[in-house]
Amino acid sequence: MSFLDLQGKTFLVLGVANKKSVATFTARLLIEEGAEVVLSVRSADMVGPVSKLFPDTEIVVCDVEHETEIAALAKTVAERHPVLHGMVHSIAFADFSDGMKPFHETNKSQFTQALDISCFSLTAVANHLKDLFDDDASVVTISISTTRMASENYGYMAPIKAALDSSVCFLAKSFSGFSNVRFNSVNPGLLKTSASAGIPGYIDSYLFAEQLTLRKSAIKTAEVANAVAFLLSRRSSGINAQGIVIDAGMSINGFDGEIVKKVTR
């Protein structure tokens, strides 16, 4: 038996978009561990590409901006799977079509749309699935390593991730009133994903962050998926309402000697 003991258990993974996404790495790992996985994608156009990545896996379409689609997702999953042992929420969206602006110039409609998709969707989906979750189910969302570092090229998404981190705590407390369902987040440092590639100036920040890690090697998406799988398993039963930082020590290495030398000499 595998240490994680996920064989035969059923998990819903939201947010599979392409081969580089955290959701993709996580779903693949869960399948390797013998779990049954249901994938949720945002639009019908994504079913074809995702089915090529997961040819034998069930795919459901759900745009989390619409409550009716979330309700339909819950109904569809319930018709085919009597119990869910966990859920992975790996959804984030921000409209930077107007370019990156100083935070005080943030567009309200863009901010609220990003908040709805990237943060509130966790609460909305969890609520619709509450009667389907196993009593000891585990829900994991993907945040970021820190929401206190004001990176210009991350725009308004850090405050939204801060709201997501807070939602994890409140959902854990709320669900504890009627179940043992756990809510946690995995908070990675900078990753090389297709989504991040679209952020202006991201590659420079990524390369800088890589040098700040203690190992001088960037975080791998597979490392994030490993942490997600652990939190989904009963091996992490004592962990609830927490954010697990995956940053290879970056957060404690702001005064790295080599980087200090490059700046001062």
C-alpha cells in the first residue's frame, strides 16, 4: 500500500488548463496513486485539449463565475460519484488586458471579477458539494508563498490571494460545525507555468526568486503537486486551516550574500 493511501478514493480537481498547470501535475499524481479523478475545466473549448492530457478521465465543464454552472457541476458529480474524498481548487484569473498599473489605479470591475473567480469560487463550490464530501474529506486550494510582498508585476492578485488564505480559515471553521472536512492551501513561490508567462515582467522576478532560494534552483510544479497530494491524504489529518509554504527557503534569504555583492559592488 502506498504511504498516501489514496487508491480507490475520488477527487475533484478544478483548474486543469494545460500540461504545465498545478492542477495537471496534481491530477496526474493522484491517478498514479490509484485515485479516481474528475476534472473540471472552464469552457467546452478546453475539453478537447485536456482530454488529450487525460484520455481516460472524466471531464466536466464549469465556469465558476456562474452559480448555475457550479450547481450543475455538483449535480453531475453527484450522479456519478456518491462520495468525494477531496477537492483541489487550482483556479486563478486576472484581466491585465489594460497593462500593468500601479495598485492604486486598479480597475474595480477587473478586481471584483478576479476576486470572484480566484477566491469566492472556493467557497461557492465547497458549499454546493458539502453534502457530497466524505466526513473526513480534504479540500486544498493553491495560493502564493506570501501576500505581504508587494510585487509590482503581480498587480492586484496578492490581495485576492490574501482573501483566499483567509477564506481557508473561515471555511475550515464553518465546516467543522457539521463535519471533519479540512481546508488548507499550498502556497508556492514563483513557478514556471503558462499562466505566469502572461504576467508582464514575470520572468525577471522568477529568475531573481530562483537565486534567493537556498538551493539556487526554482520551485518545480511537481513539488507543489506532491504537497497537495499529501494534504489530500489522511497522513495529513492533523493539518487544518493552514497554508503550507513551498519556496525552498526563499522567504528567509532576502540578504543572500551573492545577491548583496551584485548590488553593492
